[in-house]
Amino acid sequence: MSRLDELPPDQRAALSLLLRQHKSYAEVAALLGIAVRAVHDRAHAALAVLAPRQAREVAPERRLEIGDYLLGQQPGVAERLRTRTYLSSTAPARAWASEIAAQLAPLTGGELPEIPAGSQEPQRLQDLSSSSSPLASSTAAATGAGATGGAGTPAARTLPSSRVGGAVLLAVILAVVVVAVVLLSGGGSSGTKSSAGNGSSGTSSTKTGPTIDNQIALKPPSSKSGSVGVVDIVSEASKRVFLIEAQHIPESKGFYYAIWLYNSPSSSLALSRSPAVGSTHRLAGGAPLPSNAGDFHEILLTEETKSKPSRPGRVVLHGPFSLKS
């Protein structure tokens, strides 16, 4: 007998309303005449019972996050991306989520959010640094479009073929350093404040998760540099985020790395900053894109020393920016 049949009626009812009728915690609370927190607690107590052995291998705060993901209760694409990334990198969490999904199947008909496969990050980084990689070979043709130039020449659009599907894509942000979603307030002089997470023109989402709208190769201003990188533009419903991965970049001693959208010295917009990059010489992560992202034609990875830079610093990597390929 499924553990679902052993749940108390109130817990089973909460799961049924959340999953079968696609209700939110607040909507279920209104239907049952109870507090929103009570619905949340009943649902998560049920999940813990459905797979108790696997649950013990996952930290309580992570179980809450994964539970919200499986129950469709995370508010935005950034939260779902973060959880999918965690699942793809952590075998015990993935095992618990998979067992929960199997137990919940009678309530959902199998229509639960995707549980991504394990990360392929090590091979992906090898692909980027390989002499046969399209990204690595494109650096030899790099031009000098830096912080004082206009839009750079288009980078090679051929990318490693292994990056297919949402599960593999989200492994991009599994790396030693994760880009912090910290907007550089005061940075940029485009005259438009960013509105994190809103796309400039919504794209239709699918039930299987985010979609890749564009893949941008990043190259250094100098052909002598061995730095390489790639940016993915990902959308779900009206939300857009960028995912960036770079390697062979200098350790950040006395500066930090920042990501900018750029047209010219008088038209640029700071997106986010990174914590320190150490001896791995790798940086990866993501952040929401502002609503006016489509107004810019280049994306930069720069070295910054000011806390609130008004224009990009020294360019480490750059590439042509657009929301669609």
C-alpha cells in the first residue's frame, strides 16, 4: 500500500488541493478556513512521512525548499532555478525528491516539476578549456572592444553540443563561485532602473520548465588571454534570467567581478557582482534580467574596484547580447 493512503485525512486533503487542483497555500487556506501556515505545515509534514528514510539525509531547510518546488509553491523562476540546481548537484536531495514524486504520482498523474539529472559540470568545464572547443578557438579572433568601445564584433555562436535541455542547462550554475544577485545600485547610466526578473517581452513557458532563448559565447579583448565564457538567456513565462560561466579568469585580488549590459560609455547597466574568485579561476551563476535588457547590445564581465561604479571597469570577457538567438 502506498504511504499516501496512510496519511491523516487533513494532510492528504492539503496535498490533493495543492497538486490535483493546482492551488496555492493561500487558496487552500481560504477553502479550508484555516491559516496559510497550517496548510504549509500539513503539506510538508506529509512529504516527510512519504519518504522518511531519504528525508533524514537532507537538511530540514532544504526539505522545505524542495517541498515547495514539488508542490508548485515557489513564486518565481529564480527560486525554481536555484532548487533545480541544488537537486542536480546533491544526490541525497535528488533521491528524496524522486521518492516523493513517486509517492505523489496517484495525486498528480505524474505531472510534477522535473527532477533534474545529476550535474555534468566537470565534463562541461573540460569542454570549455579543450583546444578543440568552439569557445576556446574563438578567443584567437577576439577584437579590442572593451570598456570604451561600442558593441563588440559577434562571437562565435557554436557552443558545446552537450548543453541540451533544462536539466543540463541548470548545471551551468554549479561551480565553486556563484554570482551574487546583488544589483550595483547607482551603476550604469542608461537612465532606466532595472526591474529584476521581468523580461522585456514575455515568452510562453512550458510545463517542463525554463527554456533557453539564446546562448552567447564570451571572449577576451586580447587574443593573449586564455579566459573563456558563455552566457545563457533563460526564460519562463514573463521572467528572464542570465546564467554565466567563465573559467581561466584571474583571481580577484583587490577587485571584484561584475556583469554589465553595455552599448557605450554613456549607456551601460550593471547587473550583478560576484564574490571573490580564488585559485580555481572559475566563476558561474546567474541573476534576473531587467525589463530593459533588450535595449543593450553587449554583455561584459569586468574587474571593478569601486563599490558603485558608474561605468564598466577593465573588460575581462565580452560578447554580443540579445534576448533571442
